[in-house]
Amino acid sequence: MKLSVIAPTFNERENIRALVEQVQDALPDMLYEIIIADDDSPDLTWQMAQEISARDPKVRVLRRTRNHGLGRAVMEGFTAAAGDIVACMDADLQHDPSVLPKMLEKLARGADVVIGSRYATGGSTGDWNWFRRLGSRLATMMARILLGVKLTDPMSGYFMMRRNDFLRVHPSLKGEGFKILLEVLVKLRPGAIEEVPYRFRRRLNGASKLSSKVVFQYVRQLWELAQLRQLLPARFIRFVLVGCTGIVVNLAAMALLLKLTDWRGWVASVVASLIANLNNYGLNNVWTFSDRAHRGFGLIKGYVSYLLMSTVGLGITTASYIGLAWTVAQFPLGKVDWNRLGIALFCQFLAIALGTFSNYILNKGVTWPGPARNDVHCAENLPFLNSGNTQTVAKAGFDCDPSSGQRPLL
Ligand code: GDD
Ligand code: MN
């Protein structure tokens, strides 16, 4: 047995017969099996599949009565597969089976994961309406930015890999929602990913199951996976939230001081900022960096360090603003004033983001220095990682800075 094609199904009764035929046409001289992983469909897809299976031993059926969901069905299919190579393919014939041989060839030449791509040169999304096209583009872009995946179609539901690689990451997969491929890629960190273009075909029978719930699940999944790669570490999020409380404290202190004292405005402003700064230090100490919290006299030293680093952060914000505003000023912008205000605010917003991030990095390194980081290498440095003796260089892969291990990038 060489290849196992896993087709997850939910109400695809009208499609599976043609699916089985088209896979057969695509792989005339191949040893393969098709596993229909059906979630106990109300339209009795599983029953139809069992009838086909009775006549064609290459077809196997998993009737899944529990643990429903596309991703989990694929995982169960991959686990039950008898082939050394497993492929995941929609059952509604939107994934063109005729590219299966090309995918197999790439795998044989050393790729670890081969992905059917609608967006690689030569591929297409077929006759999608603009709304679906835009949605897919947005989702693809989010995956590329958040996960650093350099692929044209990371959202693909059409892919192939070695079963052993799957089994290795299986325990860490959740399989929620539609994005099983993204999860596999993030957990496996394959050294060599290849893409094969194909034309996404029109669905002839049945309906799509891509609901708003699936979209919501996708966004959550991206978020979890991104955290996993430490692109957006929870610690940084806590730091930003503390910064937000600082704004409130600052404004409240300013209001109180102006009401209760006869100080001049700028004096009240400086004192309010110092109070907010103290608030931020305290919260960061007990929450953001609770695992490295200062105690006793360490608090005084810590606060001084925090104040100094925050001043540097302020300097970086100001310098960034000046740099950005200068750069923008080099372009002719027309005469509209609100346009200029908008641009100034946009520059200031970017400057605040840069300042906050520097602030975070500085305080993390100086005020709350942690234990030395483990040097985790990127997949690209390990061409032998998953593929036995292959030496194929990654065509597509993960963005990652080899010198930094899993450093937060944001
Ligand atoms: N077992 C099981 N359980 N199968 C399911 C489930 C489920 O809960 N939901 C959907 N499927 C099956 C469908 O029966 C079909 O064979 C396949 O998964 C894809 O589902 P569709 O509902 O046809 O998805 P789509 O065509 O809208 O989405 C396609 O494009 C997406 C990217 O834009 C798929 O290829 C997705 O995988 C892909 O992410
Ligand atoms: Mn479909």
C-alpha cells in the first residue's frame, strides 16, 4: 500500500461515486486506497460509501458517530490509513484529483508536505464571486502575516504528506475547524514544502459547510497558533494592557491634581505621568512579569530601572515620530489640512507602537531579566528534520530568523 486519500464528508452522498471514479482515473497504475471519513451524515453518505466499498476494496469507510468536525475527521482518516503517504482531499470534487500524481512526485523527490494551491501560478479559484475571493485572500494574508507562512495557499484543504510525520505531530493537534493543514505545518515545521497549482472547481452537488462559525473558529485558531509560535507572546499583550490602564490612571491623576492643587499644567502633567508610571511598574511586576517579580528592596531598584527604560522608550517614540514625519514630508501631499493631521496621527500611532515594543523589549531584558533562552533552531536550518535523507531546499517555508530561535517578532 502506498497512498491513502482521505476524503472527509458531511452530506456528500451525491459526490462520492464520482470522486472514487476520478481518483481511479488519476491513479491508474497506483496502489492506493480512499478513506471516506464521514460524520454520520444525515443524507446517509456513509451508507452509500459502504455500498461502493462492498464492490471496490480500495474504498474504506469511517462512520464517525462522535467527535465530529472536518479537522478531526481528517486526523482519524490519517490515523486509520494503511499507506505510507496520506493525502487530504475534499469529497465534493472541488479539488482536482488529476494533480495527485504531480503531488506524489514532489513528495518522492524529497518534499515533506505538498500542497494543492489555488494561488500558485497556473492555479485558480475558478468562478468564485468577489466576496468569497476577498474573504479567501484576507484569510490567506492573515495566515501569512501572523504565522509567517510563506505559502501561496496556506488555507488549502488539499495536501499530502508522509504518514509517519503526521503520527509524530498527532498528539499535539487539536483538529478544530477547517484548518488542519495550518496546524500540521506549525507543529511539524517541515523543512521542504512544495506547492502544486490546480483549478478549484465548481461544486456540482450539495452545499458548502463553510459557515460563519467556521470563520470564527479560523480566527481563533490562527490566534492560538500564532501564540504558539510566540509571534504575539501573551506577556507582550499583558504589557500593552497594563499600558492602557496607565493612560486611565494618568488622566485621572491629572484631573485630580488640577482640581485639588494650584500647580501649573505642566507640573501636574509630569506628576500624573509619574503616578501612571508607578502604576504600570506595579502591575507589570505582579502580573506581566509575575514569574520574575521584584520583592523587598528589589522593588526600588526595579522601579528606577523601569523609569529609565520607559524614558528610553519615550525617546524612541519621539525619534520614530520625527523620522516617520520627515519621511512622509518628502512626498507631495496636496494642500488639504485634515489630510496632514491624519498623517501626523498615523505617524504618531506607528511611533507609539514602536515605542511600546522597544519599551517592552528593554524592560524584559533589563528590568526583569529572565533565564537564558533556549536556542531553538528554525526548520530551515534542519533540512534533514522530517524527511529521512532528503536534501531538498525549501521552496516555501516559515519566516524565521535563524539567529534568534523563536524570538517574538510582532
Ligand atoms: N467529516 C466531516 N465533518 N467532513 C466535513 C465537515 C465535518 O464537519 N465539514 C465539511 N466537511 C467536508 C465536506 O463534506 C467536503 O468534502 C470538505 O469537507 C470541504 O467542505 P466544504 O464545505 O466543501 O468546504 P469549502 O469548499 O467551502 O471550503 C474549501 O476551501 C477552503 C478554503 O477556502 C475546503 O477545501 C476547505 O478545506 C478550505 O479550507
Ligand atoms: Mn467544497
